[in-house]
Amino acid sequence: MTVSRLLRVSLTVSDLEWAEAFYRDTLDFVRVGDGMADDPAWQRVMGVEGAAARSVIMRLGAQEIELVAFDPPGRPYPAGSTAYDPWFQHLAIVVRDMGAAWTRVLQANMAPISIDGPQLLPPNTGSVTAFKFRDPDGHPLELIAFPAGVGNPVWQHPATDALFLGYDHSAIVVRDAARSTAFYMGLLGFREMAHSLNSGIGQEQLDGTPGDVVDVVALAPGVETTPHVELLGYRVPSVAAPMDLSVRDVASARLVLQVDALATLAPALRERGVPLLSNSVVRLRDGQAALQVSDPDGHRLLLIGSPV
């Protein structure tokens, strides 16, 4: 009962063509195919049966995202959102040259989260340089540059001279880092890669939040460590209760996880009281089985496994 890979991150967007153009033209993602949002089985597992929906799969390096649009769309991304809102979920996009990547984002007029540009974090948090901003719909994104000897070796010697290399992880805000760590490790088989307590001026400027203190827990799937999941457990400021998001709402996002023994995992999760957002395991159009569940903070997880 182990998550072996983070297959992709799925984002609800307000306009599919508009979102695809941004990820293609600004961040160099490439469309690799259509998603399955028009598949009745996908709609059933997501709880939106009969919805008018379209989706595309885009790739940057070896990592994928899915963009999903509904007609009619749900609520827009909440105005005034912060880096410590419970619905916060970002992609950390690895860049070869932070200055050039930051300039590209500025030229696209994207709203910054970080204050005063890219921030160099201290050695105890990896000495990375990072900058957070929002895509046209409000989804948070992060540019990250790793110094020599830090992070997955794939980022040290990439097989390309591209500016944007791929994404290293998806980070989600949680109210209790210990509780969420136990959920992902104990129930889904993730393993802890690193744990730091981040604070200070660099972290404050990065998050656009004066005085913030945050536990950062990096959790790796069973087989591939990149991309992985990071838990952001803010001690200061406190994290509010989760927002009740419909999959149609633009702030809705999903981690799509490849799972071993999905047929066995489903009843085990039910017995442990994990919220199952789909009533049963569903067979998708591509032949894979799927089940949607929720983590302790309401983040949606789409579990994909072998057919039942």
C-alpha cells in the first residue's frame, strides 16, 4: 500500500486556452495530449458526473501537469489569498538561470507573492534561491534554483540547456505538520527526505508574510523522489480552517498519485477514517483504476492504480 510516484499535479483553470498559452509561452511547458475530463468515469470519481469539462496534459522536462476547465466554471481564486492559506498548493519550477527566469515572469506581468524579487535562503534551508508568484488564475508557482550539491542530482547536470528544467515538488499548506506527516507516511507510504524550520527575513520576503515561521517537511514517494511533496506547516501565522472547494472552483488542485495495490488500499483507508471523495474505485478510459480521497486538510488526492 505505497504511493510509488507523483504522476502530475492537476489544476482547475477558468479558461483552458488562456491557461495553456501561459504555461507554454511563459514557462515553456509543452502540450503532450488531452486529459480525461470528458471521460464519464473520471467525472464520476471526481464527483462531477455529466459536467462539461475539457483538459490537457502539459510537460516540462520529465514532469507533467494537467489543466482542467469546466463550463460553467466554479468560483474564481479567492481574492487576497496568502502563502499560508489552507488551499495554497504550488509547483516549484527549477530554473537554470534565476535572473533570466524572473525577468520572463516579470515581462508576463504575473502577480508576485515574494517581496523584492528572488530570495536566497540560508544554509539550514538549503541555500536555494526562490521566488513565488501567481499564474493568470491565481495559482501559486515558485521558481527555484539549486546551488551545487543541493537537491536531486538531476538538477545539477540537466540533459538540456533550457531555462526551465521541470518541477521539483508540489508544496501544500497544512495546519499540523506532524499530523499530515503521519498521514502521508503511515497511510500512503511516503518517506521523509528532509525537515526544517524556516524563518527569518529571507523566508518572510519569499512568502510575502512578515514574521512567518514554517515547518517544511519534504516527503518522497516510494520509487521516484522527483517530483515529491512538501508540507508547509505554518506556526506563525496560524492556518485557517480549510475552504470548502468544489472541483470546479479555480483554487481546486489535485495531486495525482500512482499507487500500488489500489484495491487493497481503498478499504484500508476507509477503515482508518480517511475521507473517500468517490464512493468506489472507478475504471478510467485508459484502463487504469482511480479513487479520490482527501488528506487531513482537504487537499484532493487522485489515486491511480492497476485495474481492479
